[in-house]
Amino acid sequence: GAVVSQHPSRVICKSGTSVKIECRSLDFQATTMFWYRQFPKQSLMLMATSNEGSKATYEQGVEKDKFLINHASLTLSTLTVTSAHPEDSSFYICSARKRTGLNTEAFFGQGTRLTVV
Amino acid sequence: TQLLEQSPQFLSIQEGENLTVYCNSSSVFSSLQWYRQEPGEGPVLLVTVVTGGEVKKLKRLTFQFGDARKDSSLHITAAQPGDTGLYLCAGAGWTGNQFYFGTGTSLTVIP
């Protein structure tokens, strides 16, 4: 299957600093990538849709100035958590979808555990 | 409101037991995927079902897509501790980027 790589897998940062998370599609081009946030034992919550060469689309309630998304190439999207606070601590996962004929399958990065202290 | 509802939300069973997870919706999907996620990792695709009524088997896991393409089930036979994880269904719409995740089922298999 397709491979999506996410980095870093874990990060601890001080309150008020910014953290950048990278998401790469390794063996296919992804014009669209997706960023999710996940709380323990719960499903994924879509935060935003990252579009190559244009602005990201944010879900309701997600602050675009807080969670900056850049999708500069067909294989790389980044999520920057700006001025992080303890309540931003969470598991963040990126995804890229691959269409094969009529089917769409989502492939996920390994996730990033963010802890803000 | 979640488009895809999974049940049960939590399930704890003994090793060797059988179980079924359900994924239900009032919407019709072009395809449906099942994922398993282990703690601290991203979800991993298990299977894609495309045709209404389709049944796919993956070792001890049996996946079924409803005839009307609105629901799906995952049956695990003789569960093992290695089956422990969060199971997610996801439905793909017919156009663009429509892709909806289920509410998730957290499975714990006790040795």
C-alpha cells in the first residue's frame, strides 16, 4: 500500500513556542492532505484539509491562525502549532488519499504525540 | 453529528471469544474501509469493500458491506491479544474529497 510518513513522532515543547509537524507521501503525489486530531480511544477529528498550492480549508471551530498549514509540494504538507499551550497537547495525524479507479483509500502517517509543558 | 456510527464503542473480551463490530449510516457510500489503530500509531488500512453485499476475509477477520452500501460489519473469530486496538470504519463519498470516519470501537482482548 501507499506510504505516508509523519515527523516527528513525539515532541515536547514549552508553552508559548511553536511546533512544526511534517507529512510526506512517499510513493504517490497527493494534491490534498488531511490533518486530524485524536483524543485517547476516540475517533479522528478532522481539523483541516491541506491543498497543494492554495489555502487550507479549516473545519468549524479550528483556528487557522493557531494551526498553520502549508502544502508547498505534491508530497509535503506541514502543520505548525503556533504559540502552543497545554490544551494543544494531543495526538495529531496526517493522511493522504489515493484514488484507484472509483475507490478512495486513506493512508495515514504514524502520528505525532505533542506535549506542551 | 457523526455520519457513521460504530457499535459497540468499547469492547473487552477474553482471548478465544468471537466478536462483531458494526458500522452504520443512513448515507450510501461508494466504498468503505476498515482500519486498525494501535496506541501511539496511525491507523492502518485493513480492507476496502466496494460492492453491496460483498464479503472479504482476512485470516480471522471477516468484513461485510451491506447490500444497500450503508453499513458494514467486522467479525473477528477467536480473538487474540494482538487484535487489541481501535477499529475505525470510513466511508468514501461519490465525489471529491468526501470521506467520513466512524466513531470508533476500542477493543481489548484479555489473555
